[in-house]
Amino acid sequence: MEDYFKRMNEEYIKKNYPERSVFKAYKKSMGSRGRTGCIIMGLFMAGGLAGLIWSVRKTLEFMQSGDEDTMKVGIVIGIFFLIVTLLFGGILFLVTKDMRRSMEEWISRIAAAGGCSEGEMREFDNQAVEPDSLIVNLLGKIKAVTTGQKSGILTRDYIALYNSGSLGVLKVSRITGAYLTDNVYDVKVGNSIKQAHYLTINLITADKKNIWAETSKEAGRALQAILMERCPEIDTAGGAVLPESEIVMMKR
């Protein structure tokens, strides 16, 4: 149990929430991710734009020479580079948009996603750094480091989980289901495609709000037990691991 849940402490706060605010730390992390994303997307967009300029010049040369067949190839290549430029340009726009969001905008978005008010999100932010909150590490120390999954927080009234760096917050009293979920994805092994699996914990409210995070089976069941101590009516499917398709249906 101690490998997965620990009391909030000043050492952890200083390292992860130096301004004693989850949302301030989240805004900074999104800014850092955004800068990295901008560099990567910018390089791809620049490559696409360079290819587009090159293909347009070549197509014009082919038009002047009257080589219609080669000109058609040039047009196809130009369309490809145009699509690449527009695609990565669009992604770059979205990344920079997230970078520009203020803390208040992030609070508003996360509140809406979890069916909470902005006032409740600020109350969560205050509770998060209090000593009775729990640091929730669902993968254990080693795997959490290798996967880059940030620890969640369970406060008196709220739970926050991270998936792929994104933060989700729910009020515990609104959770109606806490389910272990088997997720499947394809992996290419040699010349064949094989299925790989990973486990997540999905928390769902009556109005279909949902947060989730990757977990080990032991940690997931421990979290289910803690949540049921607070709200005995929460459904856990008896601790069974449900297929991803069943969880998708629950969210609809």
C-alpha cells in the first residue's frame, strides 16, 4: 500500500508544487511541453513548406518544357507537401494556443471536463497541498519513472489523475463507478502484428464525466477500496478487469 499511496509532505510539495498550487505547476508543465512541441512541429512544417516550394518550382519548370507527365507528378508531390505543411501548421497552432492559456483558463477547462465549478477546482487546489491528502502513484516508483506518469492526488473531497501529461479532476462524491480496464493496442513484431495490453483505472460519474490513468492491478484495487470507504455506493464490478469496449459504452 505504501508503494502506491503516501501522505502529502513538504518535500514532495517543494519538488512538484513549489508555488503550492497544482494548477500553477500544470500551467508551467504545459508551457514546457508546448515549447518542445513547437520545435518539433515547426521543423516538420518547415520541411513541408520547403518541399512545397521545391515542388512548385519543379512543376513550373515542367510546364515550361511541355512535359505533361512529369508535370502531373510534380503536382501530386506539391499536394502532398501542402497537406504536410497544413497538418503540422494546424498542430503547431493548437500547441501554441495551449501555451498561451492562463491558469484561470486551465481551471475553467478542467472544471468543465470534470463536471465541477471553478470554485470547486480552487478548493481542490487548496486541499491538494494539505497533509491529509494522498500522493497516488498507481504504477510504483520504477515504472512511473520509465513511463513518465505523474502521480495523482486524493484529497478529502477530490481526486486528480494524470494521463499522457493531461490533468483530470473529479469530486469523489460524484463518482459512481471505478473500473479496472484492459486496454489493447497493436504492436508490429517482425512481419506480424500482435496485440499488447495495459491496465487503467477509469473513474466515471453519473453524468459520464471520466478521468483515468494507467495502473497496476494491485494499486487499482487499492484505490477502488479507498474510494469505496468514502462512498460505498461506487460500483467496481467486484474488482474484475473489464474490456475497454464495455467502458466505452459506459461513457456514452
